[in-house]
Amino acid sequence: MKLSNRIRTINKGGSDGWEVFLKARQMIADGHEVVELTIGEHDRRTDATIIHAMYQSAVDGNTGYASIPGILPLRQAIATRVQTRTGVATGPENIVVTPGGQAALFASHMAVCDPGDKALYLNPYYATYPGTLRASGCVDVAVPTRSANAFQPTRAELEAHVKGAKSLLINSPNNPSGVVYSRETIQIIADVVKANDLWLISDEVYDTQVWEGEHISPRTLPGMADRTLVIGSMSKSHAMTGSRVGWVVGPPDVVARLVDLSTNTTYGVPGFIQAAALFALSQGDPLEEDVASPFRRRRLLAQEVLKGANAVRLVPSGGAMYLMLDIRATGLSGEGFAHALLDQEKIAVMPGESFGTSAAGHVRVAMTIDDEKFVVALKRLVAFARKQVP
């Protein structure tokens, strides 16, 4: 029996970019000590008070089917958070709760694209983007950006690929680069989207991790609220990666259709988990700032370590829990560098090529280990890179 083309072509039959990560995990399983700087997993667990709220809700009997759009108090809390931070009128009718930001990305493309529609996204990109678009039936098209421009898309780069497209997916603060799009960049994106009648899907799961500049949601720009779907999540802001609570912010008619999709796919998010998310949001900015603070601190530590390093160039970053390092001076590809670093130094980083051709010759470093160990690992990485320079 033959499987569907859709499921067989999610990764186009090739690499999904996770070889170094899997190799590192196997080395750890075999008893080797490996410094992992690969995935965006906090080195702190979900706050105990959130876990207690989840437990108490379950003990109190909140273990049955929950409201599929999301429980009203949670949708209201998300809407209030969005409106307070963006100034755009937002109510629960603009919110649908999903099992994490990944499900929100998939649902958003299912909502605005028909099978065979051309869906754009920016290169470099989060590793699941192309597979998510293909799984939703889209023809995925990556728009290249340049390291020399801090991976900020230009009007020319967008316009070169926009003909015939139905949607554009962006991500700021950005994974993998850590770049925060400038106001000028967001305005260019909005202008191109409106001029070409595209839907804009804005992945803003790192909106609480901004170290330099400002986070600008394109939904705030004139004429954009009715054509923008915003992806949010509790994963990065509240260290709740395993709880799988995300959402889509969009026009009420789109949200209503997304509820139809949830009814026939995920059937919502467990009520006791939604109760924990509601409790977490009720703790306000102090908790979010506490969760984000290690990455703010480690970025400054990394800047000191990398200052003056000739074999490694730090791509200017303003947010998220990652650093993108340009290692082209070593003469190695990102993949070659990452594999050699793992083999020789037992340090695991993600090759830039895992995130698209625009990041070739780079590696992504996740700032997700203790400060002291992080600094030591970066110094070893810099010393390793220096030895590779021809």
C-alpha cells in the first residue's frame, strides 16, 4: 500500500536538519559528556506554582473535554495581553487556543491557503516551517535574506518571489538568527503584503525575549489587522514547552473557521493545562521577565567572548534565545564545522544549513545552559574555529 504524497513529501525525502542533534543525543546515551547548545529548551523547568495550578485543576475534576476554542477566561486573558502590548483592539473572538505554536502555524496555513497555493517564508527559517507548509498542502517557497544585512528581508528580495503567492510567514524575534526586525523592515513587509493581496502569518512566540530594539507586531500597522494572523505560545514566555499551549490571533471570521478545524483535528487543549496557562498569565510581566532574564544575560556574556574573534562573527542579534555565528572564515560549511566541533570538542551546535541556504557557513548556538558553562563552551568554540582557519 502506498502512503499519501502529502505525508511522504513533508521532508521531500531528504534531511530534516537534525542530524547533529541526534548524533549528540546518541553520544550522551553512550556515556559521553556533551555540551548541548542545540535546541530552544530552557535550562529551567516550568515554575512550580504553574505546575501546582495544573495539578490542582486536574484534582478538582477538570479532566474532561474542554472548550475547543479555548476556555473563555484564557482567551480573554490572551486578548487582554495582546491589546495591552499592541494597542490593537482584541477580544476573545479574535483568539483560538491550540496545542502549541506549531499547531497554530499549521492551522493558520490551512485557513488561508488552498492545496497547491504558493506560501512564502523567509530564509533562514525555523526548521519545521517548510514541512509545516507542505503538510498543509502548500507549495513552500523560501525567500533568501543575507547575513550581511543581519538577515533582515529587503523589498527587492520579497518582490522577487511574491508573484502568485497567497501568504507570507515571518518570525521576529527570529529563530534561528536572534534578529529583531526593525520598524522599517516591518513596514516593507506590510507594504509588499498589501500591494500583492497576501495573508501575513506572523510567528511572535519570542515576543518577550527582546534585548535590543523593539518588537513590532505587523498587526498594528494600518490595514494589516484584517490580513494578519499572529502566532503566540506559552512555551518560550513561560518555560511551558511541554504543556503545548499556543494560540492564533486573527479576524473573528477566520478564528471561527479555525475552531471548525480544531473540532475535526485536535479537539482542543486539556482543561487543566489551560487552567495552568491562565494562572501563568495572571502572574504578569515579572514572571515573563524572570524566564527571559538568563538569555539577556548570556547574550552579553557571549558578546564579550566573541569580541575581536576573527574566525567567528556574531550576526547582530536583538532577541530570542539564540546566537547565529558566521564561521565562513574557517573554510568549513556549517555542517562540517558542527560535526567536527561535536567530534573533537564534544560541543553540539546546530548547523546553519539546518535552517536554509541563507545560513550556510553559519552555526546556531542556543543560550540554554548555565552561565559559567556557556562561557567556557563559547571560548572552546572560538579556539576550535581559530585552528580551522586556512
